Amino acid sequence: MANDDQKDPEGGTGPGLGGKKLDRRDMLLGLSTVPALGLFGYAWNKQRGYDQAQKEAARVDETPPDTDVPEVNVALLGTGAQGQVLLDSMLRIPGLRFRAVCDIWEEYNQKRAVRILKKFGFEANGYIDYREMLDKEKDIDAVVIATPDFWHAPHTVGCLEAGKHVYCEKEMSNTLEGARTMVLAARKAGKLLQIGHQRRSHPRYLHAYGKLLQEAELLGRIVTVNGQWNRSVSPDLGWPERYAIPAARLKEYGFESMAQFRNWRWYKGLGGGPIVDLGSHQIDIFNWFLGANPSHVIASGGLDYHDPATHEWYDTVMAIYEFQTAKGTARAYYQTQTTNGSLGYFENFMGDQGTLVISESEAANSGYVYRDPNAPAWDEWVQRGYITRPELQETVREDEEAMLDVRESVSPDEHTIPVVLRDPYHQPHLQNFFDAVRGTATLNCPAEIGYETAVTVLKVNEAIDANERLSFQPDEFEV
Ligand SMILES: NC(=O)c1ccc[n+]([C@@H]2O[C@H](COP(=O)([O-])OP(=O)(O)OC[C@H]3O[C@@H](n4cnc5c(N)ncnc54)[C@H](O)[C@@H]3O)[C@@H](O)[C@H]2O)c1
């Protein structure tokens, strides 16, 4: 698997043929479809076609945003790490008017958000309690929620009942009961609820799903899937002493101490641990790309490394799902661990005709497909600009003396997915939400999809506790 972020996103994977000798790769490209005599002219023409098609494909996300749009009044509820990330993206989206921010950490995160908004010309009011904000800020159209998972249900339901559209971060809720109340509240209020699985709006994922899997069916039948999010050891989060939240306020909002407030992800009843925090992003893609919810899950996990005095959830989890897809059984393995960041995060779909490796990251594993040697030629898809022309994966470099076993499989050619996101990762999903608020789009991750993912992911912790293979009933995914 290549891991080369130096590739030219517009021009594909290497220099054009002008002034360059045809190499073995060019020869092989041509050999799949033309007689050898016409190869040189053919390859040159084809190369020009590829370059043009790839330039066009890479432009998919370059349409300038429409600035002549109706204004949407926005509040941000939760101005911590992710609230800041979302705010950075929202400040790039035209037509948003920031009216209020709400965060119980008034001394630090809330003040910082108000200050940033002021710099951008918005006089946003700051609140500690969301009910007071909803009471006083009648003009708000939409609330963006980035509070800890156990607050998602009360915050979302409160905002929907007050008549606001809601964008709520993943994981939808730390409990299925909470997630269910959110779906029902959105339906009852007739308001929009987008869940923050931002890959659902990422142009590379949309391209991979719509063009490569659905239209070109490049992978054939997907039989196995794997994904991972590996993270290095990181210290617990701290806080500046002089900005500590008074104990009474912490308690009022469900936290026992500043340490627990800062590291809520690791605590039962507040978050879901890394499998929920990180895994939900990628397991959501398993369901999406396989076009099915799982039928079973087995999982092994534990608090193998971190200090149980300050961590409750499992730091290491390995889970295997079974899916009954329209094309047959598929098995999907997912791993998350927090002691070694090797190879980072990606999803890997393996079919009988090809493999797709994809990730949200623009730096590593961002998007590759590999044609299995027995699959039909992919020239048509290269010419259309759906994938770049192939890079041969040499098993042994010619200047090395190692000898290959004759039975060894030939490495498949590597094609890059020519779609690069030049905006912050969360911007397309937020843009999709605000487009839907204006009535010009439908949500890419509505409450019902967020719920299916919550059912899929939350059962991993259950399977670890039960130490057995658990089944999903189809009606479990419905509200
Ligand atoms: N989509 C993504 O890629 C992504 C990435 C990171 C985090 N997240 C999600 O974003 C959410 C927030 O995560 P984070 O990393 O920003 O956590 P964080 O602890 O940095 O921020 C949470 C903020 O919420 C505030 N808060 C807590 N309880 C509150 C309440 N009752 N009312 C108002 N404010 C309250 C805290 O003071 C803090 O400022 C989580 O649900 C997390 O899963 C999503």
C-alpha cells in the first residue's frame, strides 16, 4: 500500500510522457487492450486522456460556494476541542450568522469561542445552560452540538422541541435509549437532525461509493473488510488550574471532578471508550459501503494498558462483524488501540475483483484501489477519470538479488482515487446540513442512519462484557 502524500493531486501519480521513455508500466497499460505495433501512439494518447480526466475529477470539490444564500442564525452548544474544529469550518461557510454559544466551561472554552466570533464580526451571547439559551435566543434556526456523548440526547431533544434544526456530533448517544429519543424528537418536531459522521459527506467517500462500488463495481463481491484506528499513548488531558470549574457546577452537569470532566471519553455513563469514539466513524462506513447492517458480532477487549483509576472503558478492542449483504456473507474486522499509532486509520474493502483502501486523512491511506489480476481491465474507469492510471507494485526491486517463490501471488496494480478535499474535513458535512436547512439538499446522515450506526457500535462493548457472539435482529435498527 502506498503512503505517498507527495503525489500531485491534479495530475495523478507521476510526470507525463513528454520527453520520457515508455517504461514497463506504460507497456502493460497498453497491452491489456491493443496489439503491440500501435502501442506507442496509443499509450501517448491514452496518457493525455488520463491527465485530462483526472484533472476534471480532481476538481469535484472546487466549485466555489454560493454566497448569495438566505442567512441562517446559528448557535454552538459545546465549545471544546471539536466545537472549535466545527467553528473553524463554519466560519468558511457563507450565510451563517452566529448568535450564541453555550458551554458550562465559561471560564475557558466559552469565552474563547465568544472571542473568536467577535474577531469575525459576530456579537454572540455566551451561556452556561442550554435551557437559558433556548429561552432567550428565539431567533436561532440551527444548533450545532459538540458536547460529551452523554449530553447529546438531552441537548438534541431540548433544541428540537424548541423548534431548532440540529447538527449533533457522533456518537449519537452513549445509550440506545438516548439515541431513540433523538430520532423520535426529530420526527415529532419536523426538524432536521444530522449526525456528525462527516465521512458521509466527504467527496472521496461519495466518489468511492457512488462511482467505484455502485457504478463500476470495481471490487466485485466484497467478502472481507477490515479497518483500524491505532493511536499512540497520549497523556490524560489537563486544565489550567486558575480556570477550573467550581465543584458545584461540575456536579450539576454530571461530572465528579475536573479530571473526569476533561477525560469524559474514558468513563462509563459519559462516553463509550475508543471503540465508540473512533470506531463509530469507520464502522459507519462498513454498513454504508456493504449496504447492510450486521447480523452478528464477536469482540475481545480490555483495559490492558491504561490506569484503571482514571480509565474505565477498554483501551484495546478487536471486533468481528458478520453481514448478510445482497451478494452474500461478508466479515468485517475492526481494531482500535491506544498504545501504538502504527499505520493510523483507514478502512479496507476486499472483493473478488479488487481492493479499496480509503481514509479521511489527506496524508496517509487516503484512497487507493488495487485490481486483482483475474479481474477484467479497468482501462475504461481510468479513461473516465474515476481512478488514476496504475502504478505497478513491484514485489522485488530489480537491483536486489532476492529470489521469489514461483507460487507467490503477483502484487496487484495500485490506482489512486483522484479526489482531494482541500477544505477542512468537517466542512462538507456541515455544508450539507446548512444546505438542507435552506431546503436545497437532503441530509447525508439523518437521525435514522446515525441510529443504525449507534446500534452497530454500542453492541461491541456488550459483546466484550458478555464474552460471546451476539446477534442483531433486523428490527433493532428501526425506530
Ligand atoms: N466528528 C469527529 O471527527 C469528532 C472528533 C472529536 C470529537 N467529536 C465529538 O464531539 C463531541 C465533543 O468532543 P470534544 O473532543 O470536543 O470534547 P471536549 O471535552 O473537548 O469538549 C466538550 C465541551 O462541552 C462542554 N460541556 C460539557 N457538558 C456540557 C453541558 N451540559 N452543556 C454545555 N456544555 C457542556 C465542555 O465544557 C467542553 O467545552 C463528542 O461527542 C465527540 O465524540 C467528534
